[in-house]
Amino acid sequence: MSYVKTLKLPVGVCLLSLAAADIYAQGASASGKTLEIEEVVVLGSRKPGRTAVDMPVPVDSLGADTLRQTGQTEVGRMLQSVAPSFNFSSSSISDGTDALRPATLRGLGPDQTLVLINGKRRHTSALIHVNTSVGRGTSGVDMNAVPGAAIKRIEVLRDGAAAQYGSDAIAGVINIVLSDEPEAGRIGVSYGEYSEGDGETYNIDLAKGFPLGDRGFINATLNYRDRGSTNRAGLSGQCQYLAGCDAGNDGTGSGDPDGIDEAADPREATFPRQNFRIGDAESTQLALILNSAYQLESGELYGFLTYSDRESTSAGFYRRANQTDNNPTLADGEAFAPDGFLPLINTQIDDFSVNLGYRRELADDVSMDVSYTAGWNDFEFYISNSVNASYVNELRYGQSLGDAAIRSQASRAADAGTLSLGLQTINLDFTKPMGAWSVAWGAELRRDNYEIAAGEEYSYFDYDTDASGNSMYPADGAAGIQVFPGFQPGNEVDESRDVWSLYADAEYEISDAWLASGALRYDDYDDFGGTANFKLASSFRVTDRVSLRGAVSTGFRAPSMQQQYFNNISTQFVSDGMGGLTAQERGTFRNDSAVAKAIGIPTLKEEESLNLSVGFVLEPIDALTITVDAYQIDIDDRIVLSGGLTSSLGDPNLTAALAAAGASSAQFFLNGADTETSGVDIVSTYTMAAGEGDLAISFAANFTETEVTSVFAGGGLSTLDPADIFSPQDISIIEEWQPKDRINLSFNYSLERFTAVLAFNRYGEYTVCEGACDNANRQTFSAKILTDLNLSYRLQEDLTLNFGGNNIFDETPDRNIIGQSRAGTIADSGGNVFVDSEGVFQYSRRSAPFGFNGAYFFAGITYDF
């Protein structure tokens, strides 16, 4: 069939580096026999048949077996396990970020990596990370929307490629190649849970190829994944009830000679103290993937469809019975929720994309490829187990209802609104070989669309405050549904922009040993203008065993639609300067809003980058290869989300704007920083015969460091101290919150029906800070080594059993000592201590590169047919 090609190469060449081929390729050995592999068109070159071995920049090609043998069920975690330059950080109590983790490459932002599906630009998530987590102020692609069972391989281009692919490709490009198996099928079922007995995960895969005569195929994958929540919260050491404790009702012992509070309410002693939920969100996903191609007389039709529906539930801060602004007191002297409540954020994420294309050979060896791709992502918020406290006051004081009626009529749930992002692209690409030259050129038309739909009135309205902002009743309750007040009609957005692009690139084989390439691209955005970028790269084979390579390129990243138009007012918990947290109603205002104009916020423009890389490929012996690539990425005018600006800064325009918006602080998207990122990637592979079996050993490492070289603000903020606009914590997020190094060492041993994969993943040091980020509010987390083991045995030719564990020795990050909340020691009236807590955050909720759930064990079975 014309859509499947094979190429025979010596195994030593196939395994030249992790970038060259799937290091876990079944049947590989050190004996010199040939291995039949599928020919690939590697990301980063438009010349058909180019392999990663030839490339002047590093490209990882991670095959389906490699991904599956990690034992992970999420693609983001699969990539993190085998690609050290990729990070998939966890955070908790961070609104939508709990449901969609930020994915980064080389320590940069989620929006500085371009993601493709079958070579076509992938839409990002509608969510923008506005809380204090890795990736704050950015939007990235939902890496888990496409299940691993639908993937043939993932290619990772670790170099700037904006001149080849356009915006976002500053850190590199990730290309997800869908399975194109024309006939075979597979059913896979797995189950796993953490050693603490939570996070139960069920995963079911059904994949099947269907031939379309002898001219084409349809490959279909259906995936169902159900993941239970995990909870590693500490105990709450604060008093919960209105009677309170003897030392200011704070549960800290403040003012007590012995530092111990005595509970006045006997219910304190029996209250369930693990009342927070801090860990992975509960998540259920159903996904369908189709990939197809059909050979015509004059060319080939191709296309794909991806769809996923994911529901997640995470939690916020617990609202105590004695927090009367959040949990109002009723006539019976009890709070609305007598024992308090834990508000839940339920997200519904619908993700869809469709592609249709046609390619054919024209005259004079010119190949043409024309395609249309459309995709969108809906991110809906539904809040439950919560309440609009201002409505409770309205029922009590405004409508004079009794307690029972209030508790029955004040809704505990609300639709808080929906974010939507759409992307449509039309691509026209041409390639032509010309002897030693290979040239390519093309054009792209693109439309971006972004929408915010308001939630229901109850989710955002302030029922007990008049138009002047004054409380109408004896008590003033928090407005909107708590934990995530809904988007208001004034927040609604329906914006779009058009982009057109032209590009040309060429490769020239100067000699058998020397390859040079170059690319030029021009992109024009109707909202901020045009930008031109270039790339030059070259590789030179010094000897049969040594090659040198390097590249220089400029790049850019256009302001995302979310950065231009996202706006809302939400409750964020920020440092109070004394080691604790305080709630703040923080408004995120779009740059063309009345608030932004009142204080002179400048219009966003594109980020610009300069990428330099140099490296070598070394094969000292036939079975051993080593690749080393050093890089530096300078980014100017990086788009950042400011810190919370308050009236305390003394700007009268800001003070007036905040009062008009009903927010205590404001944050804006700004071109506010220049950064410099430098690092080294090292990859080495070794294959050998081991007894009657074969052993493949791989070592991969990434060392990277980012420095914010300058911060600045223009427009009406130019008179303010940049440190007040872009805080030390904001700088720390960019510089320190991801590991400085990642190292992976893995062993793959196969003997007849048995395969064992043992992997060691080292996560280097990283630092998290709170507030002013002084010494008392900074914590450096030590490096940790996680050990993964996956064993599989082929019971029959078509039936395979596998079992194992990730992080089998139960490593967790260092215990958290900063940014704590709800710490305290409480005793009963007899002086018996029943809780002594350092706080609910046993582990940092801000950044946890490998999470903090501990050991995970799994088992599964697959049937091939």
C-alpha cells in the first residue's frame, strides 16, 4: 500500500540517538542484524525521507512502545518520564490549573512551545493560568486530550523553529503523529492506585485499523480513563465554630503563654481535621480519535478527527463556620452551613479538532499539500458545595425568611461560565528536490477566536450591597458563588483575529558530509502587525563517528487571544507577609478595558527571541552513541501577568479604577520582562546482547537555567517601581519554580516473551517563594530520584500481561515550610491537645514537578487482534 513504506537500516544507525529512533524498538540487538523500521519524515525538515540522524538540530522520536512502557496513562506524564527537557508540573487549589496542568519545554512557558498533530497546528486550551503556579499568565495545549493509545510516535524538536512553523515555537515544537495502522487492533485494560489507597485509575483502550480496499485506511481509537482524586492535606489547626477559641479565635495560640488554644465549643474535638482536599483532581475522560488516508489516481486524501470530553472536580479553601462573611450566621446562632463547607470546582472540558487535506505530485517533481484544520476547546466551570453568602443575607434581612427556608432556598451550586477558543487554518505547501537542493515554500491563513460566556446571575451577583457599594444589611456577605465567582455579562467576550503567513525554506547538501539549511517566514496579524523571522542551521560529519551541528534563528510569539481578552474578578489567596495567606478579590482586566485605559496600560506586542544552539553526535563504538547540544534563548518583551496592583501604590487613577470595578487589586498582561535561558541536553544510548536476551540502555539529561535580565513597564505605569508591577514572586516563577536539571537513566531488557523496563528519573532542585520572596518566605526543594519498573510477559502471541509501579520507593518532595495555612494547636477544656498542625499544605501547592502522591502501582492486559 502506498501509504506505508519501510526502510532497512543497520541497528547501530537506527539507535544513533534517542532522537533518531524509538530506543525501545522491539527486536533491536547489538549483533549487527538489520531491523525493519517505518520510514519517517522527521519534524524540522520538509524534505521527505529525512531522518533525525541527518538533522542539524536535535529531534527526539518517541515511539508508542516507549510511551506505553512508562506505565503512565496521561500523555503529559508519559512525555515527562522519557523526555527530560519536558516538564509537566502539578499544583493544587489553583482553579482550572488543577484540571489542566501546564506543559513546558526547556523551562520556558507553556505558550512558548508549538504543538502539532500530524504536522498541523494544534489549538491551545481556552484556559489561561492566572493563579500562582508554573506557567502563570500563559495558555498551553491540553496534552492529555489525545490518549496514548492513538499515538504512533511523538517528535520533539528541541530548537527554535518560528521561521519554519510560526508563532509559539520559541522553545521548540512537539508533533503528535497519530497511529496509521491499516488493519491490526488492540484492546488494553489497566488499573492502578497509589500506595495510600487513593487515586484509583481505570484505563480502557480500544484501537482498530480498517482498510479501505487496497488504497487507504481508517484507524480508530476509543479511550476511557477514570482517575480518582488524591488527598495529601494536613490537619486544620484553626477553630471552626462560632464559639471559637480563647486566643482571638485564630487557632494559633496567639496571646496564650503556652501557645495552645482552648476550644470553647466541644464540637472542635470531634471535627474532621483533614477538611481540605490537596492533590490530584478527580477526572473522567472519554476520547475518540480517527486518522485516515486514501490514495486517489491523482493524489491522496487524508484527514483526522480528535474529540475528548473530560470532567474534573477539585477543591478550594475550606470555609469555616466562624467565617461569617463567607458562611453567614443565621437567627439560630449557627452558621448557614453549621460545620462549614469545602467548595468544589467542577470543570467540563470539551476538545475537538478535524483536519482534511489533499496532496499530490505536480509537474517537475513539485509536491503539493493543501489542508484545512479546525479545532476548538470549551472550558466550563460549575461550582458546587458552595454558596453566594450575599444571597443568604438577602434572604435573612431583605426577605425575612426563617433559617430552614434560607438553607433550602440558597442554592449550593451555580454555572460560573465558559471559556472557548477556536482555531482554523488553511495551509498550502510545496516542496521540490533540485539535485543537491531541496526547497519548500507555502502560505497559511489562520483565524483565532476567543469567547467568554457569563455564568448564571447567582454565580456572580452581590445581593446585599447597593449601587454605591455600601452594605444594605447588618452583615455583609461575600458576593458570588465562593471559590470561583462566575463570569459576569461585562466579562463576556467574542473576539477574533486573522493571520496570514508566507514562508520559504531550503536545504543544500554541500557535500556528502555537509548539510546546510535556511528558512524565512513572514506573519501578519490584523491586531498588532507583521513580523519576519529567519533560521540558519548546519550539520557536518567530521568522521564516520563524529558529527557537528548548530543553528541560529530569530523567533516570535504573538500575544495569545487569552492574554488580550481574558478578564474576571476572582478570589486569590496571597501571602500576608507573615507566613500566612489572605484572600483578595483580584481583577484581571483586558488591556483595552476602561480600567486599563484609565491608568495607561500599553497595548500588547509580540515577544521576540534569538536562539543559538551548537552540538555534536559521537559514536565511539558501534553500539554506543552520545549527543550533546548546548543552547541559549534570549527573549525580549516577554508577556507577563503583573502582580496585584492596589491603591497602596499611590496612583490616583488606579485607586479610582479599582473602586469602580469593585476589586481590591488589579492585574494586567504586559510586555514586561526580558529573559535569558541557557542549557545543555545530553542523550546517550548503548545496546548489547545480555545472555540470551537484548539490553538497551539510555541516558538523557537536561540542564537549564532562566534569568530575568530586566523588568519594565510602559505607559501609565512607567512612574511606578517595576518591582511593584512584576513582583519578586513573579520573577521567581519564571526563574526557579521548575527543576534546574532532569536526568533519566533507563534499562530495557527483552528475552523471548519477557520484557523489563527499569527507569530512574532525577528531578533537580527547584525553589518556590511566597510574597516578597525574602529568606523567610523561600524554600529550595532538594533533588529526588524516582524509580519506575514495568514488567510484561506475553502469555500468548496476542495476549500480554504487564504490571509494575511508578515511583516504587515512594519518594515525595520535601515537606513544605512556607505559605502555610490553618496551622495551630488546640486543646479541649481539660487541656488535652487534640490537634497540633503545622498547616494543611504538607507539600508545596504551588509547584510539584512530579506531584506529591507517592508510589503508584498498576497492572494491565492487552489483546492484539
